[in-house]
Amino acid sequence: MIMDRFSLKILLCDDSVMIRKKFIGMLNENGFTNILEAQDGQAAVDLCKEHDPDLVFLDIVMPNKDGLEALVEIKQHNPDIHVVMASSVGTQANLLKALKLGANNFVQKPITMDLVLDIVNKIIDGRGDN
């Protein structure tokens, strides 16, 4: 299947409404319209099971279920979902743990559109990050 920015299904999971809205605005401005959003890890897992997104941006520190716990469940459901962990409190330990648990990439907040476009273009081109 040929994938482009119009068909790419993206799930954005962050407990901050402000961060989600800003991120979705950036994505929309760059032609991405197939976007789901979740406010915590459990909602992200549920949406992944229901919609099988191509790409998930997953915050690490969240209520109910943190990003690392959600990552494990998402990858168990569908190992092909490309998961990018995002954190403002990115420690080396969290980075290593996330990669060990199956994350494809890890980004520090604030996330720039250039970084997002780089990740997305690699996925569209079929290069991924691993």
C-alpha cells in the first residue's frame, strides 16, 4: 500500500489538552488530517485496538496508565505500529527503557514540526527508524 500524508493515521497521546491542540494544529497545517487524540495511556491503547494507527506519539508521564505501560500493550496488539515516545522529563533511563520495550523513536519536548516531518517522511518512505 502506498502511504502519503493524507492517508497516514496518527494518534497523539498527551495528558495536556494544550499540547495536543498545538500539535494537531501543526500537523493540520502540514497536510495531516487523519489524527486521533488520547488524554492518557489507557485511552491510547483503546484507540490503537480500535483504529490501528500507523504512528503514535506517546507521552511518558501521564495519569491512569503511563506511556511505557501503554507502549507495551500497543506493541502486543500490533508490533507494526510505529511508536515515538515523547517526554519533557526525558532521562537516559526512560529512553533506554522505552527503546527496550519496543519504541521506534524518542523525542524531547517541545517537539518541533521539523522533527515530526522527518519522522513521518521516513515512515511514508518505508524507512522507519529501526
